[in-house]
Amino acid sequence: MQQAELRVGDEESFLHPSELEEELRQGRLPCSAEVRYAPWTGTEFARLETIATLTSAVDAPAARAAARLARRPVPWATSLLCLLLILAFFLEVWLSQRGLELARRGAVGFESTILEAAWWSAWTAPWLHADLRHLVLNLPLLAYCCFRVERVLGMTGLVQVLLGASLGAALLLVPFSALPAVGSSSLAFGAWGAQLGLGLRLKEAIPSNQRSAYGWRSYILCAFFLMPGFSAPNVSVLAHVGGYFGGLAVSLWVLPETLAPRTGLGLTRLRALGVCLGLLALPAGLAWLLASSPTLLCALNRPGGVPKHGLELSLCWRMAKHPGSLAGLDAWQVGPSSDSALFAASHLLRQPDELDPELLQQDWERRLGESVIPSELPALQEGWRAWTFTAKNRRVFEQARVEGARIYRIGWYTQRAMAPPREAFYEAVLRTVRLSESAELKGRREAWSKQQNAPQRAYEYAAALQEVGRYEEALAIFSGLETREDGWEWESTRARFQLCSTHPRLAACAGAWREDWLKKAELEDVEIRVPAIRWLVAEGRCAEAQKQALQLKGLPEVEPDEVKEALGTCEAPLSALPH
């Protein structure tokens, strides 16, 4: 077969037509080269791009890219992008001076994107910067990398790469990063990734004098400037990695009009528009889905709470990683800069078995340093009670429960309005709360089981049981010490009288043992006598209670007010009371 005579500039050569077509398709021959081949051009030379037979080769992506790179088009889109970033920064500064915290709702991350339901943050985060230095460091690298990408893919291709970078950064940041992120560095890394992708995709179609900016060679320059960011403080590595692979993936897959056949450009542009809209809509859909169930991204599989005192709950890794203190209570935040937190606490009460909302209100007023307005709500779990305490700029939800002499408290605190996804997430954590044996109770039981003949161990174990409201068990152990003759029989009896004076209907309080010990006890033993009065009053036996009170009259060990308080509704005439 006759060979085609090829002329590139001042050089002439001969190629087989099929080889010529393949060289042209791969971008290794410029479309402006001239060829003379009788079946195609007759006896004259003609430019390759004008020959109908070679139309498909001229329209191949590599050939189109080579022709575009040879023309060195002006990067209008990159210039516009840099200008808009500068304007966005000054707008951010202006708005922040007026109290609008753009970074809080515009940053991309689990807390802002999911818990605050800011589905748009994947697209707003690259336009926000922490300060002028942040912008100045990002802008030159972004401009260079985007310039290189735009030179191949044009404006629409660059837009798709940047959308892919933003989406890639969000897909890594939201589920895996402890911190939200802002800044255009994710776009710069995305464009850098696209430089690698275009080099791998186009190979020798890139003119030799421009190949250093694409493929693996791009690392020579870019790695020197971009890689140090991985070790810098307060830099989101995940945003960089996600942006890089997002830009790389799009550059390998996208077909913008600069690489598409010249025929049907309208359809190509419509397809590119659809891709852009799809990339824009994807974060919104994912954020909406995950906001309805944030535990899908942060499973509640970490222990938390106050296990020392028998209060436990399950946290996700984000909260377990950020423990702290809230006005003296154990607390956990989703992130280090969160303005809300979960809290848990366990305290001893002065009055066992009493849950007093007024005391909780006073406690929060003391902790917050301002007055609060209480409002009772349905509790999240059976056996608990719940309230909100609202201050001027703060709000607390608390769920509380009393067992014996101990109150268990758990809830959340916020300095601003609570978004529904965040409230749902906190409630999911609060529903995992469970009461278990405290470390102290376990220790007392183990010590008692090893030395059951030691009265002190038995007494301490019974006292620990009483503290957590296990009264019948406590009374059973106390009663087991009444046959001793070393003083512990009196200590245990005093504890039994005290417990039965507040819980007279317990089965272990029945029997004749009260009367027996009242006969044995000295009048000065007020730790038996006064609880006995209170116990008799609770049973409605006023005459006996008053008789016990009269026996204490005049004793210096007895406080008249204490006896009067114990008599309560059975109070005798003032003349009959001890002075």
C-alpha cells in the first residue's frame, strides 16, 4: 500500500496510513501537520484536521488535548476562581465583624455537616479561610495546579475536578475527622491529583515541553510545596487526601468538551452540566440521610459514664476522644471546639430516695452562675425523670434518677439553639444509660466474701448496699451482726433503726427486735432512740412515740429540736417535751 507523505514544519517523513491515523489519535502528531496521500488529498498536501477520513482520529481525546495544549489557551477560569476566593475572604471578614460565624456552619465535618444539618458545607468550606495567611499560602498553589488542569480540560472540566475534590474531601472528613475543616487547600490537592490523572490518561499526547507538569513528574514541583502541609499543625490531612483522590478520579473519568468530538458539543455540554449537578446534589442527599441517624457514622460502642459510682453509657469514638468537665460534671464533646456537651454525674443525697427538682434547679443556677427556668418533660427511659433548665443563652436537658442515697444524672448542655439532628444524636446516647454496681460496692462485696467473719467488712458491705437502695439486703447483713458481743452489734442496730425509720414498711423491719433493743439500749443512745420515735410516728403509734420522747426529757445528750422534729404530727404538748 502507498505510504502517506507527512510534513511537520520543515521535516518530512513517510508513514503507513494506519500508523499515521494511530499517531494522530494518540496525540503524537499535531492536527496542524500536513499530509499528501492520493486517496485522501490527491496530489496536494492538506492539513490533517481537514481530512474527512481522519475526523475520528482528530476528535480522539488525546488528539484534542494535544491540539489544545499546543495553543496554550489563557486560563480565564483559574483567574476568575482566584479573584472570587479573594473576594470571598474579605466578605467573610466583613460578616465575622458583624457577629456572623460563617466557619461554624460553613465548615465541612461531622458536627457541622451532620449534627447541624449544614448539607451545603461540602461546597462552602473551600471558600472559607481561617485568616489571611491561610489564604495566601493556598492561593499560589491552587492557581498553578488549576492553571495546568484548565489548560487541558477547559473551564467545565476544571469545575468538575474541583467539585470532585470538594466531594472527596467531604467523604473523608465527615466520617473520620475529629475536626471540621475550611480552606481551598483541598481544591489545590484535587487539581494536583488531576495533574497526575491527566498525565496517566494522555501520556505522550502532552507536548514534551509540558510533560513535567503532568503525570508522576508533577510530584517534582508540587510535592515540594504541598507535602509539608501533612505535618503542619491544625492542618486536615484527610481533607488533602480526599481532595487529591477526588480530583484524580474525576480527571480519569470526565469527558469535557475539550476532549470530546467536535460534533455534538451541545450534548457534551449538557452531559457535563448533569455531572456537575449530580456532584452538587450528592452531599445534600447523603447529609440528609445521615442527619436522620448520625449513629450510622459514629457507632455507640465506647464505654463512658461514671462506672466508679455505677452509672454507665455508650459513646461513639468522637465523644470518647474528647472527655472534659462541664461546671464540675464529667462531660464529653463531639469535637474540641464544640459549644455543647453530654454530661453524667452521680452524687450522694442528704435525703435518701427523694428527687427534688428545686434542688436540681438550684444546682444548675450555682453551676451556670445565673437563674434558670425549669420545665419537666417526658423521660427517655422508664424509672427516670427529665427536665430542661433554660438560662439566658444556655439550655440544659437533664434526666435524673434516685436509688437509695445516690442520685444519677445525665443530659446535655448547649450554648445555642439545638439542631434536630444533634438533639436526636444526644438522645440516642442518653438512651444507652444503665445503672450497674459501683466500683465501691463491688470492692466491699469482694472484701466481705473473703472475710465473712470480720464484722467490719460485713458492716461496710451493708452500708454500701444501703447507699444504692438495696435496703432488704443491707438489713439482712446488719441483722446478722446482732448476736456479736464486740460492739458491732450496736453499730449494726443503730444502722437498722436509722434505715427502718425512713422505710418502715420493709419486710426486714418487722418483728419484735425493735422493742428488744429499745429495752437494751441506754437512754443516752440517741442514734437508736430518736430513729425509734420517727419509726413509731410513721406507723401511727403516737402514744408510744410520745412515751419514748418523754423518757429523753432533760438528758443533756438530747437536742429538744431533734426530738420535736422526730415526733412530727405526733408532737406532744410543749409542757410534755424535754427541755
